[in-house]
Amino acid sequence: MQATPKTNGAPVIHLEGIEKTYVLSAENIVRALRGVDLKINEGSYVAIMGPSGSGKSTMLNILGCLDRPTAGSYQLGGHNVARMPDDELSEVRGKRIGFIFQSYNLIAQLTVMENIQVPLIYQGEDPRAHHDHTVQLAKMVGLGDRLDHRPSQLSGGQQQRVAIARSLVNDPFMILADEPTGNLDSKTGAEVLEMLDQLNRSGKTIVLVTHDDKVAARAQRVIHMKDGKIDREVVNRPHNN
Amino acid sequence: MRLGTHFVGTVRLGIKSLLLHKLRSALTMLGIIFGVCSVIAMLAIGEGASYEAQEAIKKLGSNNIIVRSVKPPEEANSSGSSRGFVLEYGLTYDDGARLQRTIPGVRAVLPMRIIRENVRFDQNELPCQVIGTLPSYVEIVGVDILRGRFITSVDEMYQNNVCALTAGLASRLFPFQDPLTMSVKVAGVYYQVVGIVQERNMVEQRSQTGQIDGEPLDNNVYIPMSTSRSRFGETIFRRTAGSFSAERVELHQVTVQMQDTDAVETADPQIKTLLRRFHPKNDYETIVPLELLRQAEATKRIFNIVLGSIAAISLLVGGIGIMNIMLATVTERTREIGVRRALGAKKKDIITQFLVETVVLSVGGGLIGVVIGVAVPFIVSALAEMITIVTVWSVFLAFGISGAIGIMFGIYPARSAANLDPIEALRHE
Ligand SMILES: Nc1ncnc2c1ncn2[C@@H]1O[C@H](COP(=O)(O)OP(=O)(O)OP(=O)(O)O)[C@@H](O)[C@H]1O
Ligand SMILES: [Mg+2]
């Protein structure tokens, strides 16, 4: 990506008192998030760590506008998305956020090319008009010669690279990744992480959930969660673009 | 523009998803195919059958009321066994005159004597119906004069021994000669052939007086009424299978032509009332073609409703099949739905995607059904020698219904797909 870095460092994400409560029954209430306050600057690289069940995925889902908090406010680029209607949330996801999942989540019946173009369709774009752009993205992730392959014909690392290309096709400002290397061996995992580093250098904000200290070490900030709260934060390098 | 390409893309995606499970999609379509096919084929066959019936009835003349002599039921059995007994029944010359005089709105009354005899020319001898009637037969019953002329009022007045033959009988009697210069012999009397005619009507309609199965239908010899009375007398002897019987029947049939169709409806009960007074034995029957036509139309309506219901049920079953498969598909593709939602799909995008799939299934099935449904009546026509009529509206109806079924039965699975929680869907195994 040769997009011009637009890292002015202003907080583009502002969470305040975010709570998420699941009411399973009258006695069984799960408080997945219990008052999270967090600011993320544009262009920063944030890793979220913490024990299983501490609320990392829940938080990432809220950040990604896939889920709405039970309480609290979430300002994304100046808009309160915590109470947005469903259609507008879809719009925000499609235009401004790119997702990378642990299990790749490519669509089985589509080719690499078509998978990369899925987010375009929901922005009302004609995929044919974006052919060159798509090919460029595929080349960037090293799959320029695999455009007609189906996900089942690709290795895990290759699939995850398709997912990265897909997350970039609408040029979002932020990439969210929930344990993107969880299913990969360390070598392919490192390749994927290298790509994320590169994206961050080109100006993308990256939020990544991981259990791996080495992975977290690549981020500028590491946020440690515990029982639905931010326990502590470690700053690896100051954000100085 | 943009919406157009988007829609084409969605349809292409739908077809692609369906092709992923070819057998399943094909089996799902079968329900719709059979439904649409049966709607069109059944309506075509029904339409054809009722068309045939209606044409037959129309030929009898919708302004006519036909009164026919019938053997009274209680004497029908005894007549064969009692030797020498002359059975007397049926319409009389007086009845004809009375109908003409009494019933309002009568334009003409046409009496007929129908006697079964053999007709001879040279070495050829063929069974025939000798119909004694009046010149107005041509207009009232409807015959086409192919050659020569029909019997005239002059023939009637002078009891001329002349006859007209139906074309088929003429060609069988005279394979080599020109019939118009010849005479034929019936019951020992010679009649000069003056014309060749062809009946427009279905001859079976009045052949109950002794039609033998398999015999050609156009075997009529028309002679003047007065000639028939003087040559044959009123008592007709008949030998059947060794036994012998005699009947005395003055008129075998009277066709009452009314001025218009309205008059037909009022005249029918009046005729019955009039005849009942003179015929306590119930030795006649009336046929009202107009009423038959109405009945045929009513029957057709019922027929259409029954066929329509059967077809509708099969379409409904097809629709349920589609819904069933789509629900299974939604479950199977829950994860895909979650991914699409995460990548920016709105609920309505998901609804569209699944609805397009069901509509592709049902409309695809509908198209195949239309093709088969149009082909089946042709095959039936060819094999069963039936008239079938594929109406344009039935094709549109069936096709429209199949599309509607796709939407109707697609809505629920599509909505349940769209209403899945994106996170739940993403977590689905
Ligand atoms: N839909 C749900 N219904 C009920 N409870 C839920 C639901 N989703 C999450 N939870 C609960 O919320 C808590 C936080 O879950 P979350 O998935 O965020 O954990 P996590 O930190 O991502 O854990 P892991 O590292 O294992 O992925 C857990 O206790 C989980 O059981
Ligand atoms: Mg998790």
C-alpha cells in the first residue's frame, strides 16, 4: 500500500464506560465488559492481551461495530456509534473497518478474486471497475497468481493473506484482527504479522487480540485485560509519527 | 445503473450458490416444474375438451329445441318377445302442428321420420337411414349441398320419388358412376338421386334410433316427408336377430327452431307442458342445445377449478420444498452470513441474496415447467387425438404463480438469515 501516511495522532476512537452484559437468565448474568475506558489514536498499533474469558473478543467486536455495548459511549471519528441503527453500523463496518479473523472466514464458493471483492459489493460498487485494484492487492499479499483458486485450494497462511487483502479493499482506516495467527505456524504467522506491520507503517490503525507476547511486542501499546476491565497498559514505543 | 449491475451480480451469485449443490437444487426445482407443468397441461386439456363439446353443441343450433321419440321404458323390454304386437309410441303429426301453433316465438318446426333400411344400387347394398323431412331441413339442421339440390317443396307436394345422399354414402354406392343420373332402390322403391349433401352436424346426435357401432355416420338418404309417409306407411317392421317386431311411430324427431336464444329458454318448459298432456307414456325427450352449452360451460368452470386446485396444491408443495431447502441452506451458511455482515452487508442485502436464490429456483423451475407444460398437450393431442388448447393466460398464470411462490416461501428463510446476530453467526461452526 502506498497510501500517504495520515497519522496525525489524534484519538479517533474514544471508549468511555463501556459495559457489555449478557442476561442468560434471571440468575445468570455475564458481565463480559465492566466499564472500559480507552482512547486509540489514528495510525497506532494496539495489542490486546489477557486471559481467556477476560473480554478481549467482546471488546474487539464492539470496536468493530459488530456489537453494541450495553452501556457507555463509543465515539468513532466524532460519531457516537454505540446507539447507531443496524444499517448504519453495516455502513461503518463496510467503509471504515477491515476485519481479520482467526479462522480466515473466506467464502467457500467464491474465488480469491471474488472473496477480496465482497466488501465492494456492499458499498454498491461494480467489482469489474475495481479489477486492477483487486489484482494489486492480491499481488501485495503474494497471491497474484492464485486469483482463480478457491479457499479450499489454499493453505491456511494463504487464506489469511486473502483475508488481509479483503480487509483492505475498501481502504478502511482501521484493521481489527482477533488472534490472526492463532491457526498458523510461527513462520507463516510471522509473515502475516510482517504484513500488518507494513500496513501500520502505511498509516492504518491496527487493533489486534493475541495470547502471544512476541506478537504483542510488535505493537506500540499493549493493553492487558482482566475480568472485563483494562488491567494495565504497557507502551512499547511511543507513538511518534 | 449501479443498482442494475448489483442486481445482476446478486443473481449470478445466487446461481453460483445453487450450482454448488446441483442435485439438491434440481430436486427442489422438480416440485415447481411439476406444478407449473400440470397447471398448463391440465388447463390445456380441459380447454380442449370443453371446446370440442361446445363446438358439437353449437352445431346442433343454439336456437333449436330438439324433441325426439323414445321407446317408453316399461314397454321397451316386452316388445321383442311379443310376436306380432305393434308397439305404438312417439311424436305424432299433430304434435308438430300443435307445437307450431301453440308455442310463442317459434320460427319453424321441422318434422323427421328416420327409418333404418338398406339402400341398393346395382350390386351394392348398404345400410342407411332414410330420413323423411322437409326442404327447410337445409337451414334448420344445417347441411351443405355439394352437388345438385336438396329435396324441394315441389317434391313434397307431389310425393316425388327423389332423394339426396350424404357424400360418404354416395361414394360407397357409386364407386364409378355419377350418382346424379342414377336411381337407388330402398325397400323395393326407386328414388332418383338429385343431390349430394354433407351434414354440418354431428350425426350421432340423433342416431339413437338404431345406430350400429362402427358403421359410417354419413349414411343418410333424404326423401320428402310425404314420400316417406306413403312409401313406408306408419308401421315399420323390423327383424332383429331372428325375432320380429313392429313399431308404429309417426315422427321420430321434431326440431323446433325458435326466433332467438331468449325464446329458447321460455319455450322449453312450455313444450314439455304441452307434450305431457298428449303423451302420458313419456315416450319423448327434449334436447336443448343451449342448455347443454350452458351445462358444458358450467362443467368447464368446475373442471377448471378442480384442475386449478390440484395444480395449486402441487405448486404449494413445491413452494414448501423450496422453503425447506432454503431453511437448511441458511443454517448451513450461517457463518457465511456472519462474514458478509462483518464486511458491510446490511440486513436487506442478506434478504436479497437468499430471496434471489429462491426466486432463481422457482422461476427456473417455472421456465422448465412452462416448456414441458406446453409440450405435454401436444403429445396428448398426437397420441389421444384430442384437441388441446394452450392458452397464453395459463402460461402467464403458471409462470407468475411460480415466481410468487418463490418470493412467498423465500421470505421467511431470507428474513431468518438476515436477522441472525452477526457475532453469533460468525461463531457458528
Ligand atoms: N453471547 C454470549 N452470551 C453469553 N456470554 C457470553 C457471550 N459472548 C461472550 N460471553 C462471555 O463473555 C466473556 C468474555 O468473552 P470473550 O469472548 O470476550 O473472551 P476472550 O477474552 O475473547 O476469551 P478467549 O481468549 O478465550 O477468546 C466470557 O465469560 C464469555 O463466556
Ligand atoms: Mg476471544
